[in-house]
Amino acid sequence: MILGVIADDMTGASDVALTLSQGGLSVTQVVANTESFHQYQESDVVVAALKTRTAPVEEAVKLSLDACEKLLAAGARQVLLKICSTFDSTANGNIGPVADALRLRLGAGSTIVCPAFPENGRTVFKGYLFVGQQLLHESPMKDHPLTPMRDSSLVRLMSAQTRANVGLLSLDKVTEGAGSIRESLAAGDVAGVSYFIADAIANEHLVSLVEANEMRPLLVGGSGIAIGLPGIYRRLGLQTISRANRFRYRSRGRSAILAGSCSVATRGQIVKAIAAGFPTRKLDAVELDRNPSTIDEACAWALKQDAIKPVLIYASDAPEQVELVKRILGESRASRVVENALGGIAKFLIANGFDRLIIAGGETSGAVIQATSLKALQVGPEIAPGVPWMYSAHTPELAIALKSGNFGNDDFLISAWEKLTSQESVN
Ligand code: ADP
């Protein structure tokens, strides 16, 4: 193993796994809380997929440190803390506290923090995060059910989560290239700057950042920061042949979509899937709380549907409706009820012959994976930027796509299946 990745949610894990696999590295995404990662140490990269983005701070720190120990024990020479490209977090964390703990464990000096992912419209300029043309706090992320983002200054956001010094690596410095960035990092080591929020508006900036970082032990970023890593490892002679995963999968079963993401992108994709005639069932969070048999009814309904089209079960709703539900059930209970329901339904569907699943939503994907007995996933073909089909490396054999809420265009839920079918016929 060269790189160990600690991903704070499940969809982020498959997003970074895809980036690294496309760069020619072999990647295993571990989704279960296994004792050790030794059995995966032949992979160039092991991605530990956690569900720590909104966990209590102490729990997030403990789980991340535990993953770090297992990655180091299995041979990781560098660690990437994979966060969301929209810096999803609360004022208490968890990005700052987890990064602090990893810095201490790894003896890291000045550490680059850069969530930019230009291909998906996430750019950082003068330390401010943009989503497309909008500042983060003006984007739909301001209404996220769990991590509403109401500030766009990454220096301010990071400073609120750590006592360590946070500096800025501005675009003029980044465009000067790896040499200048390296000098800034060295000066930061001396001056006690623990984190540098780094500007990046194009992939070349992300590549310069990791070139400057070289084998410094820790990086904090979105999947964009991983773009340059395979090239660095090859240049340093750590990986000489391309060993990207080969995806081999033939479905024998049925298909389902489970959506818990309330993002604008996912809701648009659901509208399209309904228009395309997918058998559809909407879950009501309050009803789920009051009447647990709602879950059994949804499972029974899914089995009765025509197998030609994927079944779509979703709880996703508009911000006003989500607010209403949160007022009735309480913030964390609303999310928990929906996550538990979709997890239970996924478990039932897999046990009943569904072997192609799309899960929409980061927290939702984490809940679904935890409810199943999946252990590790390998990267398959790309569906959309940041979203691959993944193939279960153990039983149960299935193909699963874990989609971050905001990712994919309107046709995502319709076109995703063709990518898998064409791949099946190739292999
Ligand atoms: P995204 O990737 O878009 O951020 P997530 O799955 O991470 O999606 O977060 C969406 C959260 O909203 C989940 O915790 C989910 O359970 C919750 N949720 C989904 N539907 C509803 C609803 N109708 N009311 C309240 N919360 C909901």
C-alpha cells in the first residue's frame, strides 16, 4: 500500500476511489469495521469509508484515528483525509478535530487543506469556496438537512474548528508552481502554521499542490486533491505499472434506487426517473416514525413491481418539507428514522434478489452500507464525475453506486444502468 485514505462518508469514499483508480492505482474501498486492513495491503490504495461527517466529535476522532492505525499497520506511507468538496461540517467539526488528531499521530507539519473539485464546479479562490457560480453560503448547501453551510470562508470555517493556526495559500502562490508552494509549506513549518487553506480553480493547481506536498504525511481535501497523486507516486518510483482495477460483474438480479438525499440534484433526478416510468414509492418520515410497518409495506411493494425497470424508493423532499419534519420529530430523529428505513429496505432487497443498487445521499449511503453485510468494494466504470459503479469484493455479489446528493445530471438515475450493462458485455 502507498496511500491510506480516511473518508468521512461513504459517497466521498467512492468518489476518491474513482479518481485514484482512473489514475492507474489499484484501490480497495473498505466499508465494514474490520479488525485490520492487512488483507488489502496489496492494493496501492485502501480507502477506509467511515460515517463520521456528522458523528459526535469524540466518536469521529476515535474512528478516524483507529482507521489511521490500521492503514499505517498495513503499510500506508501517506494519509489523505477525504472531506466533502463543499466542506460539509458543523461549527464544532468534525474536519478540524479529526485533522488535528491525525496531524499529531503522523507528526505532520504544515498541512494543505483544499476541497476544490473543479470538474464538479467546486473551486477555492482567496480562501472562499464556490459551488458553480455561487459562493458556498448562497448555494443550495445553505439548506442541507444536517450540515447547512452558512459561511464560504474556509479560513474562518477551519479556524472555528481548531485552535491551530490556519493560513492561506493564495492563487498567485499556487500558480507559481510546486517550488513556491514547497517554500510556503517549509516557512509554515517554521512559523507554526498548521493548516494552509489552498486556492485552486483548475486541476493544474491541484496537481501543483500535491507535487509540492510530495510525501508529507497528511493531506486534507476533496477527491480533486487526489488527481495528481498517482503521478507523484510513479515519479518517486513507488508505483511503476498501472494496476487500475478491472471490473468484472454480471448481474443476475433486479435493480433498485434508494434515495435519502434532499439535494436539488437528487430531487431533479427523481423527477426524471418518475417521468421515465420507474415504479416509485415515496416514504414519509413522520409516518415511518409512527408506523414501523411502513418499511415492510415498502419491501413487499418492491417485490411486486415489474422487474423490467428499477424500483425507486425515496424520502427526499424540498427544504420546507424537511424543516416541517424536523420540527415534528426533532433534527437527528428525522434523519435517523429515514436512514434506518432505507438501510432496512436495502438489506431486504439484497436478500431477495436485487443485485444492482443506486443509493443517493452520503449519510444515506453510510446507513445503507452499515445495514448490509458488505465488507469491501472495488471500483468499476464511471457513471458521472465522482460516481463510479462499485463491485462487492466478497459475497453478497452486487454492483452498487453510492451517489453524493449533489452529483450527477438530471438523467443520472436513468443513464447509470447503461454504463453497467455496457461494462457487463465488455467483460
Ligand atoms: P446528501 O448527499 O444530499 O447530503 P445525505 O444522505 O448525506 O444526502 O443527507 C440527507 C439527510 O436527510 C439524511 O440523513 C436523510 O435521512 C435525511 N432525510 C431524507 N429525507 C428526509 C425527509 N423527508 N425529512 C427529513 N430528513 C430527511
